[in-house]
Amino acid sequence: MDGRDFMVPSDFPPLQMDVAPQKVPVTLLTGFLGAGKTARLNATLKEGKSRIAVIENEIGALGVDGALVANAHAEADGVIELSNGCLCCSAEVDLVAALEGLVRRHRSGRCLERIIIETTGLADLAPVISLLEDKTDPLAEDLFLDSTVTVVDVSHLLRSSGPCEGPLHSWSSGFGTSASLDMAASMPRAAVPGPGRSAALRTFWRQVAFADQLILSKAEQLGEDEVNHPIQILQKVNPLAEMIVSNDRSIQPLPPPRRTSAPVSAFERLGALPSSWQTIQPAHLEGVECITLRLEGKLFAEDALLRWARGLLQADLEVWRIKGLLQIQGRGLMLLQGAGDQVTLEPWPEAEVHFVVCIGAKGALGAKEQLEVALASCATVMPSLRG
Ligand SMILES: Nc1nc2c(ncn2[C@@H]2O[C@H](COP(=O)(O)OP(=O)(O)OP(=O)(O)O)[C@@H](O)[C@H]2O)c(=O)[nH]1
């Protein structure tokens, strides 16, 4: 952490160094879609300070994050990808298997100093935290949940709620009562959220409430006064979390393991949320849609592609994430990243599969065919096909 970062003190009691040193600390890295989880994971791996194993979980069948991490840090001590489902749902069994594999490796002498589990942006953490906090589970002999780190895109949090009027204002003035928190449920702007958006909001605020550490990303896009507003709100939802704010563009690594067990059970922290948000919804991804389009052999015009992605994200606050690997005319293979109102393209070395993944509330993306047609209009002619 450099001098430009600052921490907002939490109400946590002093930490006790009460965990046997040989146990492997597990960091649960979470945060809504596009908040900046992978960027911080990569910054941590690039430091190369310790032997870290990574478990990546993605919603779509095509894993981008696993490739992003492996590409950024070829020497990572193993990147295990659990694609096509949230850890809390279909991939829970895979998570146990992945952790058992890492424990075997640790016991055989290839000692690990840290395991980082990056969840999907829509993960409900309850089952994962229950598993990792279960002292009777055989995994507990070798590892322990060190901290839940939630990354929050504060610039999007502020923008999506309106500057002063509206839900965010209501929260900060009357927070703590169920009524004011119910108003939180109407964020972003729409008066009555659809099922997909409600599910996303519930998931977002549960991720915040479960956190031991909250990293406020994209804060450098806001003025100092603007940042204070979301900080106050996040503190009211989770007064125990240590808050880490970065005011510059460089992405800081994750904080090191704390080597302690949390003084307050993660589940007790949900008390600040409306009661209907305190329990997990069995089918919390219902109402959420993930469309993947394969794009091998297609070449895209940069301007048109960026316009398409910005248009999709801005037209409706129910489109949350666009991510892909595509060939761009004159630039080669590029990684497309879209979240909030930020869309970027960056060079990518190589990939066998070219595609775009779009995630949003059901119906917000339109039919897959419509997306295909819209994207086709951004494509240009492959050089080999020119006469
Ligand atoms: N300006 C700015 N951009 C950021 C910051 N953190 C992340 N980004 C950018 O936001 C985009 C999404 O970042 P990721 O790290 O991929 O986000 P993620 O949470 O892993 O996304 P999902 O895995 O899809 O949920 C990328 O283009 C990042 O470069 C930040 O603090 N400031």
C-alpha cells in the first residue's frame, strides 16, 4: 500500500493472532460484476511475494478470468478454473474438490502460503463461508477463512443512484431502519426493480455485509467529497469492515493475509440488511442472463465495437457486464472490458477462442439473435477475403 491509499478505521475489536501458522489462509475475493476483482488479484500475483494458489469461478462456460490471471502471472502456483456456475450453486461440489486437491498438494510438501478464491460477480457467499468456517469439516485441518474481501466500484455506486436526491440520499440520512434499507432495494434508479435487478441488488449488498475488508475501486474517478458519500453508506451497512480506498489509477495488490479468525461471525453482519435480504434465495440467479457469442473468423472495427458496447451498457442499467476476446482491425487480438460506463480495449497475446460474454437481467440483453445482428454490424471484412 502506498501513501496515496488510506484506510477508514473499522469498529473491529483488535485482531488476535490465533491461527496455527502452518494452516493456509484462504481469501475469499468477491464484488459485483466488473468491480475490479481480477485486476487486484493480478496485482497481488505480480508482486510474487508468496506461494499463492488461485481458484477462479465464472458464470459463463468460457472462462476469461482464468486466462486473464494465468496470462498475467504464468508462475502463479496453480490457477484452477470452475466455470459455468456460481460457487454457491452448481460449482459448490467442484470447490470442495479443488480445495481438497490443494490441501493434498500442501501436505505433500509443496507448501502454499495463501489460497485466493475469486467468486463470480453474482455469487452469494453464504454457502462458501459456511464451508470455510465449518471447524468440523476435514478441510479445516489445513486451511481457514482468513478474510472476505469485497471490491466495490464506488463510482458506479454513486452514479447509479443519482447525485443527491433518490435512494442513496435517503440511505445516508435515515440509514439503519428497515424502511430506509428497503429504499436501498430500489437502487439503481428504476422505481420498481425487476426480478433480475432485485436479485443483483440483494447479492451486491450481501457481498458488502459479509466483508472483512472493503476495497473501494474506481475511486480516483470521483472527487474527495463524492467518495465520502458511498463510504458513509457502506460503513452503515458494514461498520466492522476495514475500508481500503485507493485514490490513484494504479491498481494496488490485495492486503496480505491477516492470519486471524474474524471476531464476529460473517453471518451476524447481515443484521443491517432488511430481513428479507438476510437469507439466501435458492435460485438467486433466476432472472439473470448470460449470453455468449462465438466470434472466430470475425474482424471488428474498433469505433463501431466500442459504440455498441457503450450503447448496450448505457441503454439500460440492467446490462451489467461485457467481456470478450476479439480481433480488431489494425490492432490484432484485444480484450474487451465493459462495466458501468467504462469500456476499454487492451492488447491480448493469443487465444484459440474468440467471443463476447454479456451479462444482465433477463430480457435486458434482448434475444441472442438480436445481439448477433448488432455485433455483425460492427464487423468488417477479413483481410484474406478482400478481392
Ligand atoms: N479506473 C479504474 N478502472 C478499474 C479499477 N479496477 C478495475 N478497473 C477496470 O475495470 C474493468 C473490470 O475489472 P476486472 O478486474 O476485470 O473486474 P472483475 O470484478 O474481475 O469483473 P468480473 O470478473 O467480470 O466480475 C477492467 O477494465 C479494469 O481495468 C480501478 O480502481 N480504477
